[in-house]
Amino acid sequence: MSMTEFVLRDAILPALAATTREGVIRELIGSLHAAGHFPNTDLEDIVRAVLRREQLGSTGIGRTIAIPHSRHASVTRLIGTVGISKAGVPFDSIDGEAVHVLVLLISPQDRPGDHLRALECVVQTMRDDAVVEALRKADSGEEIWRLVGGAAG
């Protein structure tokens, strides 16, 4: 699996404006909505679902990376986006560091296998320090798209 199978190119945010965990999650969900997803869904319900998952334990996996995620009835297939915070966002990460690279995943409730495979794919991709560093420096959605597509290859 490649991240390009679920990351929506039109929803990538190379410069997140929010400075809090909840704020960046809202911004990422908003970018998926702006790209044409969740048209008849209460976005607050999706935000609540992702924040509920965060309450179970931070999805800040360390090395400036977070993978906020949830399953939700509003999607029929796994979707996601990537956001970059140049300043960094406090995320209660396991290493205590601020998060700069965020990958948001939303998957159908009845497809837990896809959800787990996507999480594994993101973790595999982000194991490469050069990819993480390049993502942090990326200035455009197109550059991020190339990085997540090429990294899995």
C-alpha cells in the first residue's frame, strides 16, 4: 500500500495555521470537507470522533509525527490528508516533542483491516528520517504529494 492510495491530493495542507491539537485536527478535517468529502455530515461529529481517539492516547508517535485517526460512518472508503506545521504543535507525543508532520486518517466503520494497513503504511513511510525532514521543509501540496508517493515506492 502507498500513502497515495488514501491521501487526497486536493486536501494536503503544506502550512497549517492552527497551533493546538484540536485546531489542527479541525483544520485537517476541514480540508477533506473542502475537497468534497463529508457533504451531508456534521463535521463536528467527525472532529469529536478523532478527539475521542486522542483521549485514549496521543497519536503523536514521536520524531515530530502524529497520525490522528478514527473510523466514521460518513466515509465509504479510507481517506486521509497530510498537514505540515512549520511552528510545531503540542500533541502529548510519546517523546514530548512538538508535532510538525500530521497524517489524518478517516476510514469506514466496517473496514478495520484497511484502517490498520493505512496506519502501518504511514508508520513505514515515516520511518525514513529523510522523508520526514523533506516533508517538514515542503512548501507545496504538490511537493508533499511527491514525497508520500515516492517514499512508499
